[in-house]
Amino acid sequence: MAKIIMLGDSTVSSFNDVSYYYPRYGYGVLLKEYVKGIDVINLALSGRSSKSFIVEKEYNEYLNILSKGDFVIIGFGHNDEKGDDIARFTSAKLDINIDGSFKKSLYDNYIKIALEKGATPIICTPIPRLDFSFKYEGNEVHINEHGDYKKAILDLAKELDITGIDLTTTIVKLSKELGDKQLLLHAISKGIKKNGVITYDERSVDKTHLNYLGAKWVAYTLALELKKINHPISKYFVELKKPEFSDLIVNPLFQYKEYKTPDFDSYIPNDNFKCDYPFYGTAFGVLDKLDSQFLAKSIDNAFIVGTKEERGKFNASSDGFAYAFTKIDKTLNFKITAHAKILYFGNIKQSGFGLMLRGDTYFNQDKPNENYSTNYIAGGLLTTDQVTYVNFSRSNPTELNKELNVINEFYKTNDELDISIERLGQVVFVNTIYRGKKYSTKYIDFDYLSLDEKYVYLGMFSTKCTLVRFENVEVTLNGKAKEA
């Protein structure tokens, strides 16, 4: 039986945004609402380009499940245009016969394979990024120094005599028609209280990613354009009803928490939190008591972070730890490196230490057990029941994501390790070297940017019967980060 296979980037893929006010959706998720009698298999992945997708297990699944009679809908472009990322970049200026070209990548990796199997490829131009000025030029419509990515796709469709759908132009037209309401096609991460009522915070709108309504509009547009040309796939379409704003529903799991960027100018730390500028010391979360038992301070060109007490923790639903950190403009690329030595460990679970990247931080916590289980990426060590995990993260309030790097014992006093966290555009690379082995983790389109309006926070953490000395700490800034 024929099926529809969706391939592409985050604008096509699924998400699991527990904390968003209006969560992210890809149009590949919503296409199923417009078809009947055929399965839609969405293999798209956030942050991938036509080049980088081929190393993923989902690409192998595409090769394995592709059959005669299938329809393959392909939606790349957003990440192919990132000229500073060799793993993802392809050029829209080059023709189909030249290595490194966008056209060649689409043809060799997807279209040719579909045609050889007797399947029908459909290539779609990338949806535009939100433009509050309504000009929709340049990067908003995927035209830059590396070429015109919409034109490359449509030209390729003509060259190969296959179907190319111009989603870029159609969604630009829709956005202009909607006026100021165009932002309601997009994901919005935060809420705000206005006159006592919680509503969306337009300052946290995601210019690239769609919400449910936006994804439904793009899926509707795709189906409508295919129906107009009487494409063979259109026999599976149900009645195509225009999306309405009534389709836009607030995430039922959204929990409003008022957050403001800390007032760094007025912060007067206690002795246990005194750090050399540009670092700040603090402790927050589930701490059991508010006292001086946590350290996050500078001593002799190094940082001492953590506690010898059984205070704080990391578990599925709550965190509490000491944090010596610096703030970084959220638009920048950066890298932090450090050497860590464990001064004391109490041989206990739910402890951990290392480097952390997060989108929020707190001073002067009012209560001893406030729960700030918001998103972060951590390079370092985490203890659970008699094992240690290397590198971990949090992407929702009720679950820690422990990477598949397991050591079947706890770390020990005097253990040493080297850690780095690097941001390059929408990708974060974490490397931890421990006991002679390097553990590398890559996070693509990980949401750590949505909470604070100005900054991300980068630094050293430790908790629960773990005291660590961090030295050779270096932070470098590496220019503007490319948007998604």
C-alpha cells in the first residue's frame, strides 16, 4: 500500500514542547489531517540539512521503507544555507553536477533514490521566517550570499520534470494578509500576565518555527497546491477546509512562571558566592535550607563550587545546586572550557557537577525549596543508583535526559576531568574527558534560549556532597549565531 514519507528539517518535524505557551509544530505532523486512506510517515528532524540528514537513522529508515507507489515530500533549506557550518552547508548557487551544491544534495540523496524505486518525489521550498517589517527579503526568504534556495528548488523541479511546490511565496502572502496577527502562526514560548490574565508573550515568538495553527496552514497550502495541479497524491485528500484562529489552542501543560533577568548591578553576594567579574556566584532550586553551606566562589584564579552537605540534588522533577556563571548575549556563539578536580565526594546518588548552559538563573532565593526545573545542557557527571552518567540535560520539567554514557560506579574524590561546551548556531557540542575516555554529545535545536530575553548563562555547577575545584576556565565569544 502506498504511503507518504515526509523528509526535512524542523519546519517539517515533530516536537515535544512541554513548556511552550504555543508549542512548535512542523507541517509534516499536520498533513495527516488532510489525507485519508494513506499513512503519513514523518521522518523529518530538527536542525538537519539535506546534507546532514543522511547520517541519521531516520535516513536509513527512509531507504528501507521506500517502495514503489510511495510519495516522498521533501522540505529542506533552512539549514543548508548556513555557510559557517560545514556539516550542514550546501550552496544554492551551484548546479546539480557540482559537489557541495544544494541541488546535487537533494537529487543524489533523495530524489534519485525515490525515482529509482518507482516512488514520486515532491520538493517544497522552505517556509519564510517571520518578518515584523513585512518586507520579506534576504534571509527571511532564504536568499543570501550562498544563493536563492527557493529558486534552486523550483529550478531543480523543472530540470528533473518533477513537482516543486512554492511554500515560500504562498506563506509570505498569507503573513502579509494577516498583518500583526502573522506572529500567531509561530511558536511562542512564554506567557505574560496582563490585567491579571495570562496570555502569550509576543517577545518570545519564534521567528522560524510554526505553532499548530501555522503548521496546519502550511499543510493546507501544500495540499491545496497539489490539488490545483491534479497531482496523483490528491486522490487521498479530504475536503480542504481553511484553518481558523479557533484552531490555535494554548498548550494544556503550560505552567506560567514569572521570570525577569536578574539585576546584576544591585547583586551583593555573600562571601560564599563572591566571584571575580565577569562571573557571579549563586545557588538555587531545591536546597533544603538557605544558608552558607553552598559555595560558588573564586579562590586563587580558580572556582570552588558545591557543598559537603547533603543538600541539593538532581532528579526527574527538581534540581538544586551551586552555580558560578557568566552571562552571554543570547545571539552569540561561544565556548567554555574548564579542568575540574573533585575535592570531596560523599558517595551518594542524585549528585553531580560540571559545566552547564541554561536560559535562566536566580539570585537571592526566597524559599529553600523553590523548583526551577527549566531547560539546560550539562557536561560532566551525574550519579544515580550506583552508576555515573557522563553528560545530561533537561528538556521538560519532569524528566532528566541522561545520555547513554554509563560508568558502573560512582565518581571519586580526587578524580579529574576536562569539559567543554560550545555553541555554533543552533548546535551545541559537549565534550567530557574522564578517566582517559572522551564522551561527546551533540544537541541540535535544543531549547535553552526561550526564557531570558537577553542572555544565556554559562558556568560551573555542583551539588549534594560534592565539592569541586574548577581551574583553567576560559570563555570565548565567536561572533553572531546563525538563526534556525
